[in-house]
Amino acid sequence: MTRILVTGGTGRAGRPVVARLRDDGADLRVLSHTRQGTVDGVEYVKADLVTGAGAGDALRGADVIIHCAGTPSYRKDQAITANLIQAARAADPAPHLVKISVVGADRVPVASLADKAMFGYFASMRVTERAIEASGLPWTILRATQFYDALVLVGRAMARLPVVPVASGVRFQPVDTRDVADRLTELALGAPAGMAPDFGGPVAYPMAELLRGYLRAAGKWRPLVPVRPAGKAGRAVRGGANLPGADATLGRRTWEDFLAEDAFPCER
């Protein structure tokens, strides 16, 4: 049986991957910064990918790595990927490395401090993509659009303001993390595919529509004020650089489906 290691298995992207693999009866191990031992039938191995400590032991015997670990610090995020690659190179045989990235990583330019503040995540993901492409390992990268539950966090933060600024002329095609987990699992169990087709949700929405949907579901109301994103990155996003390509594969659950499940009842 294929042994699969998931990094970031307790995070937003990794949790549904672990749940899917556990339910499928996979030979599963989760690399964790804090957990050690077996929890709910899943083996957790403690390692620190920021420093690389314990990574070799965590990878031992893994045939596939699904890399979902991340951090808000771009420098640390890049170190995590570099240390994971180093540990994977030392394994014999080399595991298939499957990484989650973001749609538009190669199309949203980050040319100024303002661009970096708004869209630095895209540039950082492209750095980690390049590291994997040059690693010599068998690899697959899946670029996905923004997650629905991440949009809830944005909506919650914006709803604290008396007036909500909204990027005008910008659309997003967000996706449910469970759909992403299904796609990552499919890719992990297949042959290394290199850069896989983009993955997004079934519907593209103007940002204002996404925020209005969140506010309605949360039982709140705020006036929305359009703000035009500036700079090269802003122009690229207004042109659709953050949307999945024509050959993309799409998830099934819509933003409305997600909100109807009452994912945040405490906000009502």
C-alpha cells in the first residue's frame, strides 16, 4: 500500500486531506509541529520544517508527500519547502512530492511595496514552486483558488469596520477545501504530473458579491465602498490573472452551498 505523508495536516488545507485519506483507509502519516503519536487512528510524527529538525524521520518510508504546510511568514514558508525538499532528496527511493499552490502565482506581478502588501503571497508561492521544479524529485503542483473558509476570515475582519472597502473590477472563483482535498488525493495516487491544471470553484464572483453573501449569512449589514486596486498586481487581478485557466478542473460546491451549511453560527 502507498504510504502518504501529509504536511500541515492540522491546517486549513491539510485537515480535509487527512480526513479524506483516513476515511479511505490509506496508509497515512501526518507531519506535525506539535503532535506525536496516534490520534483518531492517524499517526502523527513531530518535526519542525522551519528548521528541518525531525524531517528525515518523518519522511522515512513515505512514497508520497502531500505538502500543505504553510505560515504567514513568506521567509519561513520558503524555508519549510526548502527543508522538505532536502529531506525528500535524502530518502531512498525519492517520494512523489505533491504541493498545493495558488492560481495566479505566475501571473500576478509583485513589483512594489503596495503590491507585496496585497499580493505577496502569490510571489512567495512562485518561489516555492520553482524550488520544487528544480529539486530533481518527482513532483506535482496543484494551483487552487482562494478557499471559502479563508473568505469567511476576510469577511469577519471587514465586518468589524463601519464601512467595508471592496476591490472593484475584481472577480474571484473560490473553492471548497473538501473539493481541493479530493483533487489533491487523486493527484497523489497518480503518477507525477508536473504542473497540474488549475483548480477552482464552479462560479466566479465579483468581490462585492462574495462579501454581501457573507454578511447576509452572518446576519450583518455594512455599506460597501468600491476601491480600485492599484499597481501592476492590481491591474493583473482586474484582468483576471487570479482566475483559473481555460483548462482548469472545477469543484462542485458553490459559495452559496458553503454558506448554507452555517459554517460560523457563533457570528449570528
